[in-house]
Amino acid sequence: MKIQKNLRGMVILLLTIIGSIELSAQASWKIIDNDYSVLVSGKPYYLQAHYNDFFLKYKSQDYGINLKWGRTDFPNIIFHKSGGLKEINCGDKVAIYVNGGGYLKYKKEKSGMNLEWSKTPVYEWELRSEENKKGAPIRTNSLVGILNLIENKNQGNFMVYYPQKNSPVVNLGWFGGTTDEVKLPSNLNYTSFINCAVKHEEKLLLLQKTVIAPLIR
């Protein structure tokens, strides 16, 4: 268990500090528009989970933040980048607005996802394309990761769909389960995942030899 926990933390750290490692499980969202265009700040979109094709929307809940999954008749999610209507690139800091609720903000909670509503923009999120090339435009209708910069003790972590079994809270979690103890998918091959990261980034070779390799022997 200790080795698995260390591996999880290492994977998350690699993905958040290196801007050229391709994402797989973390890029679990689609920002839906009528065409394949560049994502623009201030424009309403649909936010869809790749896991089940449902949309994230506001809904009053008895526990946790007021969010749920389902169908929606209109685009209800707006990504705000500081400075007005601008194209949003991979790695840009953005605020996420949900119609009916407000801006998503990280906060430790007693139950459910560690999120609360803010009336003003909170630029503590980043959108990452599946290719994860910082500075490249984010395109709609393609897979993206949604990174919160505060979670995981300010090291950052990806928000993902996660079934909260037998719990009356929205099915959301953090990739790797650091703060909220959400488990990684059981079929994730840690060794293969890390080897893929090393293949795409030569400067991780030393890290792989001295830190990662001993953990997976």
C-alpha cells in the first residue's frame, strides 16, 4: 500500500509540473460546442464526462456541493480567463462558472467533493489538452483535463468523474485520491504509465532511475 501510494503521488506530480507528458485517464472531460473550435473565455459551453457522456450541472443536494450529472438544454459552463474574451490555451489559469451556482472554488468539506461556490472568479484551475502541450490552444469537443492548483497541498490535482457508491453526493473525485482518498481505477497499469511518461520526456530518465524504478521492482 505504501508503494502504491508513493507511485500515485509521483504520477500526479509528474503530470502537473511537466508540460509535455501526454494525459490519458486525467483528460476525462469534453467541452462541447457546435463545432471544433478554439475554446474562448466568457462563452457558455457544455461540460461532459467522457466516462458516461452526461453533463455537469447545478442541482440542489442534501450533502456536498450542489452539482449533479444529467442532460441539460443549454450550455451552462463558462471558463473565464483574466482579461476578457480571449482564446484559452493549455496551462492558462481560468475560473469555472456553473450557471445557477457560481464559480467553483477549492475548500475542505466534511462530505463530498472539496468544493464550494464563489460569487467572484477564482483563477485556481487549468485546462490541459490530452497532448498536454502548454501554450497550445484548447479545442472544443476534444478530451481535456481539469486541474485544480490548490488540491493535493498546492501541488495540484485533476478533477475526474468518480462514482461515490452508497453516498448522496455528486460523483466527482480527484485523480489519485490524495486529499479525498478517491481510488485510482483498478485497471491502471502504473509501470506502463510511468514508462510512457519517460518515453516522452528525456529529462525524466534520471528521476525514473533513482526514484521511480526502486518503487516498482
